[in-house]
Amino acid sequence: MSRHASVSVDLKALKHNLSIVRSVAKQQKILAVVKADAYGHGMIEAATTLAQAGADALGVAFVSEGVMLREAGIELPILVMEGARHELEVAWASKAGLMLTVHNEYQIRDLPESLFLRPELWLKLDTGMGRLGFRPEVAEQVAERLGARCTAMMTHFACADMPDHPLNLVQIERFEAARQRVNLPCSAANSAATFAFPHARYDWVRPGIVLYGSSPFRDESAADLGLQPVMTLRAPIVAINHHRKGESIGYGADYHCPRNMPVGVIAAGYADGYPRHASPGTPVLVGGVEVPLIGRVSMDMITVDLSEVPDASVGDLATLWGEGLPIDYVAAHSSTIAYELMCNAGAHAVIEYI
């Protein structure tokens, strides 16, 4: 049974955003990240579009995601960025022609000696993120152990979305020191670093969130970067009620009408991926006008002040984010990030591809 809220994905905008990355990283190859179901946009559809638009490779989190892309006919190189979890996954990845990240000693132990099961490997270094990767000082020894099947070296920034953070320079210096000892193509730049650190683009950039139309920076909008929204979440107005001054709206009776006012009820809530902790005042687009969220977000409904849209009617579609309403604005009002909103909405809705 479908819900009232619906997600549309603009594949033309996805191609456009890839072209923006290409215009920034003119000399680099682009590994387009499509993990987590392409951030909720649909992994196979997004991967197909990005391949057609000229991406050089794709990035996924798990071997199973890469195998799904292969089964869908995707032929681009695919990097499994968390690598294999055990020996069977190494064999599975090898047969599917996937590249594997190696970030831990146990993954080296699981690599088979068979010439027929030798996947291409990317060596990952932890230069300051504190999650996955070998320490930079052992990069040369590990690369030698991996041998000729090790074809690239990578790291990941912890604070690239804050370009002035001192850890960025520290990470670059640590990675540079390893590069001096290991002669391999290199990759460090995620979305934010691709735009902020030209000197850290190296041979491969790995854009993710910018492909889907969201800015990785707090003080620069997606429009400032030339990006277009790819996902739009919409839902219909199912009731318009006229409340008197002082009457409360929603669970907890937290909101009280400051005046006599029309209140619209929109058929979307946290069951549709809309953030439960969206604060009062979070913008919703009705009839091309931004109106404020009032009251708490419910499982299946939100309420908005329609005072500025007197012609609104039951059945009108409201835009919760996307075309005309940047998802970053909604995320900022909800103490979260666009990644979470995209993934949640994409997981709950039937997606229409434009």
C-alpha cells in the first residue's frame, strides 16, 4: 500500500551535478559514490545515470551492493569502500570484478593466493578520521605485502566540511608523507575536499552528497556551488482547519495559535522520512510560498500555518524539500544533515524518476 508522500528523482539534475564536479576536478578521475541506495535515490538508477554521464568509477560500502550493480549490468569499475568482511566476500568480489579497500590486518589474512581470485586493492590509511585504515607510517610495508594487486592508496577527511579546521592540514601532511614512500595513484577528496582543497584532489576524487544536490558546507548553499536538487519530497494537504487564537496544535500541546489562523494538515510524517525533530518554523513550500511548520511532527502528518497562502486548498501538493526548497534548509531546522533526510525518505517512498 502506497503512502501519500511521494519522492521524485530528477536524473537530469544528477547528470548536471556530476558535470559541476567535472568542471572543478578537471584533471582527476571521478569515483561517484552510490552507497546506501545512492543516498536514498535508488542505487541502480543513479549508477546507470552516472555511468552514462561519464563517471569513471562507482563507490559502494559493501560487497553486496557492488554485486547488485553488476547484476544490473553496470560495467564501470566499482570500489567497495569498506572492503570485504571475510574470505567468502573476497571471492564474491573477485568473481564480480570489484575493487576492494583494505584497511585492516584481518583483511590481508583473508586474501586468497589463487591467481583467479585476486581482486584489485585500494590501500586505506587513517590520517586522522579515527575509523578505518592503517597508520600512514606503515603504508610502505603494507603496500609491499599487497604487491601488484594494490593499485591505489586512499584516505578520508574528518573535517573537510570545515575548511579552516586545523586537522585538514594535518591529514594532508600525513598523507603526503606516505605518498613520498608509496608510488601509487591516490585519492583523498570527498565532496567537500573536492571543492575546498585543490591540492588534495590527487588522482581520484570521490564525490557523494554534492551529486545529489546538497552542499557539504555550512556557509555555502548548493545553489552557490551550482548544484541542482535531485530529490523532491511532496505530500498533499488533507485538511485545512481554522483555529482560534490560543488553541493548541499537535501532540504535547506545545504550539498555541498566536491569532485566528488557518492550519493545513499535510499527509507526511516521520514514517515517510520527514525528520521528527524538525523545529517549529521549518519551511514547507505551499503554492510557491514558504510557510512555517507548527506543532510536533507526527508519524503520518505535519501541520503548517497557511496564513500567507489564503488560496490553498485540500489536495494541493506541498513540497517538503527539493525543487524550490533546499533540503539543507530543512536539515538545518532539524539539527541533522541532508544525508539522513535523503536516506530516510528514499527508504520509505516509492520513487518516481524524471
